[in-house]
Amino acid sequence: MNSEPSTLSTAYRTHTCGALRPEQIGAHVALAGWVQNWRDHGGVVFVDLRDRHGLTQVVFNPEIAPDSHRLAHTVRSEFVLRIEGEVIPRPEGTVNPSLPTGEIEVSVNRAEILNAAKTPPFMVDELGEVAENLRLQYRYLDLRRQPMQQTLIFRHRLTTLVRAFLDQWGFLDLETPMLTKSTPEGARDYLVPSRTHPGHFFALPQSPQLFKQLFMVAGFDRYFQITRCFRDEDLRADRQPEFTQIDMEMSFVEPEDIYRLIEEMMAGIFKKLMDIELPRPFARLTYTEAMDRCGLDAPDIRFDLPLVDLGGVFADTEFKVFRGVLDTGGIIKGLNLKGGARLSRKEIDDLLEVVKVYGARGLAWIKVSAEGWQSPIVKFFSDDESRALGERMGAVPGDLLLFVADKAAIANEALGRLRVHLAKMTGLIDEEAFSFCWVTDFPLLEYDAGERRHVAIHHPFTAPRDEDVALLESDPGDVRAKAYDLVLNGIEVGGGSIRIHRREVQEKMFSLLNIGDEEAREKFGFLLDALEYGAPPHGGIAFGLDRLVMLLQRLDSIRDVIAFPKTQKATCLLTGAPSTVQARQLRDLGIKPA
RNA sequence: GGGGGCGUAGUUAAGUUGGUUAUAACGCCGGCCUGUCACGCCGGAGGCCGCGAGUUCGAGUCUCGUCGCUCCCGCCA
């Protein structure tokens, strides 16, 4: 019998275009869909009728239905067609094994063009590359194409699974406002003018952070929401001004509770959607370990190419460049690219360009061979230094040693990015692999030299680790946070923290961030007040849904997992947004035209 | 704000040191064709070479500017 749910049948159709099988042979059916292709043999006409469920070949035979056959000659690509007819087996030798419906076809008795279609600006049925601006302008046609359909259906299945999972774990899907209050810190807000309060503005949420904390104060205990967030910053291949978070928050938890929940959730997603067994528990690195070994707070642990600190080796060096860096508080780190000695001078110069992007001024190198070391800098090293260096880096003939000496932030990022670059370049990465890790114990604060104050690394509501609370007064930069990121293949897919649930700690935090009492009261008074009415210990995490789907589908652009994305200049090529508005609208808002 | 890449029929691309009428494939239009499914065969139309200046006897090609798309840095608690 038909395995397709009868809920898919409507006044127009009995089945979808992917449903029919030999079991339905003899049945009188009705199909509706788009003309994928037609093959007019003068006599018999074949039409491939497509909807999102599949493709069915329908046959117009002049001897069976002359009127329909005449109509079939006028059919063109992407016409919307409804047909009625009989499911028949395909004649001997004409079965199409590459189609799920390939054993049958529908012999048409009646046909109706529900809507004609202009010739599309690009071919909907072919998978070839089309300029992205054209795809975005005619997004409704682009979305009709197979890859986009597949991705958005995958996205739906993922969110459906997440909702079911979180429901099972006792989470409540609760909504938070889209029109809310602009707050200091963080990204630039998208602002919405208030008509009823001229000169006042709402902000679109950068995340539901404070509201979900208030849900915890309210005793809802476990909250989640799959919701839009807005940040008015410049775009990247993996960044859109509006994006979707899987946002969650729990009461009475420590980080271990979050890890357990999320590993279970991810394992379920991978198993059910991709039939992949994720190894558990996920790897864990502290922030410090991640920076030491990988130079980045989002380490890619699919391959082993550790950064090595060489401060000890060169502690007493007289090599001016290294000496200067060490004396001004910088670091010297290196990595050993096994087999890298075969790289040409040109290829090494190209590596310099890679690190320059991140601010490194130089990239020192040593080619290790049986005859000795080839390098522009070894002549400045003492014998002891060279020996210690070779030992520390495990250098053997054939290796290429690469170094950056700079401020810690620059040296780490430059080498960290170089590490990934080299791994991709030399095929060290298993492109099939999905490798998760937790990065834990982030610093709570970071000193911003430009603003001459501390800024929150995660956000101002993140709790310090209990044993570090005392350091808040003496060494705020050394305080570790109860904050964690989930990293997949070197890309942050989620992050969260245990929150501050006591008013005095939150006030202390604001003061460390140089947010005065008055400003704190004005911007965050409602939160401070709430913390005084029995706020439970709580914490949570949020995932970038778009980025997650992008990674799981092995896509390179976040735009390919969003139905209607913005261009890099944050415009919508489909609608033409943003646009000017009528003077009247501005007047109502008390805004003077620019 | 800064750096890089791209822009040629509807689409995807080719286009030599600057040199006749700017090519091809797919698509589109017309005709033929009763078992195709990348249908086939015959014929045809289709170009502001992103836009604007400049250099030149001559610009798709070189220069400058500009617009659009894109990748990256800054930015993104």
C-alpha cells in the first residue's frame, strides 16, 4: 500500500511527486507540481513533474487523451501543472533506476496548467554554479533548487529534533521580546525608533540573555528558545546581521550539567540525522591549554601540530629581535612542520603573508636537514640555544621549524592560524571528521588598552569561579570564569556560562567594567533588582544554529543555510531592503530626514 | 575604515603582445520526431563586454574613477 501519509493529499492531488511505487499500479491518481523537464517526441510527450518530495514521469499519449496531449506541447520549464491519470508500469527496458519513482509512470487522462512561468533567469533543475547575486535576487527560484531544499529540510529536521529533545529534558519553549532595551557592551545594536516616545529607541536583541535569566528568577527552571538575534556589525562568510540561536538556560546547575546535556543533544542530532556515533565524552581543554597548544580559543583538534613555547630556550638570548620581544613582555613560539623542509623559499614567503594578516611582523624559519640547519637566523643563536631549540621542538632532518616572536596575542593568533593553514595545505585534516571539544575556564575579564578598562570576555553576567572570587579585587585579569565554548572543527558553535546570581557580585562586576552605579542602575537596574528576589544559581548556553547547520552540511557560507540572507553589505537583493521611507513615516517618529 | 578577487549573450565560461563581423556549451524560439529520461535531428534569435572617464589610429583587453557581488583584517560582550 501507499506509504505516504494521506495528510499530504489535497483538493489538487492524491499523492506527491515522490510517492508513487509499483504498489499503486492501476490506481487513478492526481499530481500537482512543477515542470522539471519535458521531452516531446511529436507523438508521445514525457513530462518530469517535480515537487519537494520527488519527481514523477507523466506521459501524454495522443491516443489516450488528445486534448491533454495538445496541452502538453505548450508546457515549458517551471510551469505549474496538475494532472490526473493512471499509474502504469513502465514498459520493459524503460525503467529508470536512478529515480525512486522510476518503475512507474502516470498515463495522463486530464491535465491543467495551474500557472505558466517565464523562462527562469537560471536553470532550476541543474546544479551548476550560478552567480550568488542572481540567486539572491531570485531567491524563490534558488530555493526551488535541490541543494537549498535539502539544506533547509535538514535545518527543519535539526530544530525539530532539538525541540523534542529539550522538551523531553523538561525545557519550556518561552518567548522573549524582540523590542527591547539597548545596553552597553557587546555588539552595535539595531535600533527601532519609538513613535510614542519621540527620541527614544528600542533595540533588537543581540541575544535573549537577560530575559532568560529572569525566567530562571521566575522559577521556570529550564528554558529554551530557537530565536533570532541581531548584531549590527560587518558580515563574514559565517556571520549575518540576523541569525538564529538555540538558546537555553537552567537553574541549579554547574558546568558539568551543561556538558552532559549538550553532549547528549549533539549525539542525538548526529545519530538521528547523519547516522554518526559521536565519541563521548567530548574532549576538554582549558582556555590556557587551548592558547598554549593551538594559539586560538577555538582549537581545531582534528590534527596534531602543537605550538611550542620557546621562552625558556631563549631566556638569555642575545639575538636582538628575540631579546627585544622577551624584554617587552612578548613571547616566542614555534611549530614543527614535519616534512616541511621540502617547501621552497617562495612557499615559505607565502606563509609569511599568512601571519602578516594577523599582525605578525615576521616569520622565522629553519629547515632541518642531515647536513645541518638552513635558516636566516640560526647564526644569531648560541650553540646551547640551537641544541635546546632542536630538542624542545623534536627537530629531525626533513622538518621545517617556524617561529613568531611578538606580543602574546599576536604571536598566538598568527601561529594558531598558521597551524590551521599548514594542516589544510599538507592534508593533515580529515575532512570527513567532526571533532568536538569544550573550551573551559575562560578568563572573566580582559584589559582593553584602547578603552583603558577591563571588558568582559563572555558577557558581564558570567560568574567567576568560586576559588577566584577573592582575586576580583587584587588581580581581576587573573580571574577565571565559569564560561565554556563548544568548538567543532576549530569553529565556535556555542558558548555559555554559569551566571552571577547575587546582586553584590553583579555590582562588583559592573564596577570592574567601569560601569558606574548610576549607569548600572539605569541600564541593568531591573536585573539587579531581580537578583534580590530569590534568584537561583543558574546558567546556560546558546548555539549558532546557522553556523551549526553550515558545518554539518559541510557548506562554506552561512548564506547557504538561511532562506533569505543579506549580502555582505547587509542588504537584501530580493526586497531591496534597506530602503528609504516616506517623509510621513519619519515625521511620525520624530526623525528628521537625513 | 583597510587589503585582495570577480563582473563578457538568459546562464556558465573562453577571448592571445591592444587589431577584421566578440566564441562555445547549456538555455530560449521555430520545425521534425510515438518510449524518452542530459531525448535526438534541422534551423534561428539573442551582446551598453557592469557603468563613466582617459590613453591610443584603434580598448572586452591598458590606466583612473565608480557601482555591485565576494573573501579577509578591523569590528562581532
